[in-house]
Amino acid sequence: METTLNFTIDNLWMMISIALVFIMHLGFSALEVGLARSKNAINILFKNFMIVAIGLLTYAICGFNLMYPGGEFSIFNFSGFGLSLPENGLTAGYNGSFTYWTDFLFQGMFAATAATIVSGAVAERIKLGSFLIFSLLYVGIIYPIVGSWGWGGGFLANMGFHDFAGSTFVHSVGGWAAVVAVILLGPRLGKYLSDGTIKPIEGHNMPLAALGVFLLWFGWFGFNGGSVLSADPGVVSLVLVTTSLAAASGVVAAFITSYFKFKTYDITMAFNGSLAGLVGITAGADVMSPMDAIIIGFIAGVVIVFAVGFIDRLRLDDPVGAIGVHLICGVLGTLAVGVLGDKGVFTTGSFAQLGIQAYGIMVVGITCLITSFIILFAIKKTIGLRVTEKEEVEGLDIHEHGMNAYEGINVNDND
């Protein structure tokens, strides 16, 4: 009876976490729309809506069995197309804690997140069809293969690489692809002037962006808390505390840093500070103390302010700061596992874990850069990546969707 009750409680917590991660997609949508111009709002919403559908379907057809192939592991393993009914219908993914179906759906929600990260970075100038083809291939094939090396019992897991909830396997996987996509696409028209001036292109709805960030923070309780893969009260409560403290610390650090740097209270930096802290703690939320989490969040909050400016100086046009948040802070958080927490240098006195973390980052980074380039370059040379200049100036909503998100939009006011 006790075993059955524990199984039910564990499975229930995992299903609640699934719902919370699903809400994160609404958060991504609201944030991206708010930080973009009104003439592209429908296009951004459409992309984010389709990503969830594509992510779940591709994960059901092949992704789940690529990421968790079972049996003897190799660099590329595949246990067949589609979801197969377990022998007893209740086969648990991990230690009898939840059902096969709960396992699939939780992991499937993670899969779609990688493409959502790319969506924000390429906003306002990528062809919708081209982006959806990329998402189909990257989420359906590349993400689960890379994830299998760690979460599927692969060679990184056997080395001891630790990425609790995806600073590397989710956030940097999306971040590396975002870098490639932004380079191949080029910047938005008018972003970088011929005299070297960087022109800010302001988002049209800061309240909507704020709502998106709050929803992401809220959903992260499921993203990290569900990654415990049970309802173990000790571990889950620790993870929720470290997650919250890192986010809060990131906000304060970004606020202080941006004020001293720009002498203004920049709310977009506060937004990015919270997300930087969340991404930074995600790799080690289960092995960090509350003070470790505050340190990681604070460092990530400082780093993101300088990262946004650095990326701009490289002339990489990233409308929502996705590269800085998800890639740079994802790498930072993964390395932090080797420095702080139960596995870090300051605790064990050994640099071995830090070396393992760095190796894992390198392997995943090289793989994602090469594969995303192949996919995106092939798309660029065939059907094209970027919309026409006329479509970009007048807005993707009217040209790709035949409608505007708001009444009375004057495209000339949105250049």
C-alpha cells in the first residue's frame, strides 16, 4: 500500500510539473512579443504555438526513443518509431516513481523549449516556413541525440557530467543554434548603422514582457522541481529554494550593474537578470546550497548585462537577449557545478569535476554548432531564411498571416 501511495504522489508531482513547464511556453511567447514590435506580434505567437505542437509530435514519433533508447549505449542509438505500450501499462521511467506516459510528456515539454530559445533570437526577420523546418529537424533529431549522451545514460553521464535540469542539454543546445541562426540571417534593418552606431529597437509592450518573465519564473518550479523525477520532499524543496534564490539574486545583480553602467533603471535588464539566474542554477540546483544559489544568480546577473552589450558589439542582433541568457549563462551554470555545491572545487578540493563539466560543454557546443549550421545553411540555399526587405519593413504579420495583432497599426511607426 505504501509503495502504491508513493508511486501515486510521485506521479502526481510529475504531472503538475508538466503543466508548469507547459506554462513556460506561454511565458516565452509573452516575453518575445513584448520585446518585439507590434507589427510582428502574430508571427511570434504563431511560431511559439507551432513549436509546442512540433516538439510533442516529433518527440512522440522519434525523439523519445532517440533520447532514451535503452539497452547498450552508443553515440547514436534508436529504439524505434512511435510510443510503444509498456508491458504492464505502468512501466516507470525512473525507480518506479512515475509512469511511462508521464515520463514521455515531461521530457517532451523540455524538447520544445530548445527551439523556443532560437525563436526569440531570430524574431522579426526569419521566414516562418524556414523556422518551422529547422525546428522539426533540430528538435526531432539533434536535441534528443545530444540529450541522450547525458540523460539517456550515455558517455557524458558515465564520465560524471552533471546537468541536473538542462543548463547545457536544453538552454545551451538552443543557444548554440541561436548563434548560428543570427549569423546566417544577419541583423534587422536599421539595427547597425554605417557609422558604427547601434540603434536600439524597442519592444512595444513592456507589461506583456513582464508577464512573460513572471510566467517563466513560475514555470521554472516545474522545470527544475520536476527534474528531481520524484516528489522526494527534501530534494524538491531544496531545488525550489535554490531556483528561487538564484532568480532573485540575478534580478538584483542585473539591476545594480545596469544602473552603474547606464545610469538608468532598465527593466529589460531586470527581466534578463531573473532569467540569467534561473538558467545559471538549472545545472546544479540539486547540489547547491542556498548561499551557492545566491552566488550563482548574482554572477549570472552581472554577466548578462555585459553579455548583452558584448553580443551587440559583435553585431549579432538578438532581439530578446536569448544568446546571453541561454548560452552564456547556461555555460556559466554548468561550470558552476564544478566550482560550488557538493561536486565543486570549494567542497571537494578537486578540479576533476570542473574538467568534466568543461568537456561536456565543449562536446555539446561543437555538435550543436555543426548540426545547426548544416540545417540552417541548407535551408538558406534552398528556400531561403530571411523575408524580403518589404516584408520586414511592413511587418511579418500582414505579409505572412494577412492580419495585424492590433487595430490601427501604422507600419511606418514600427520601422
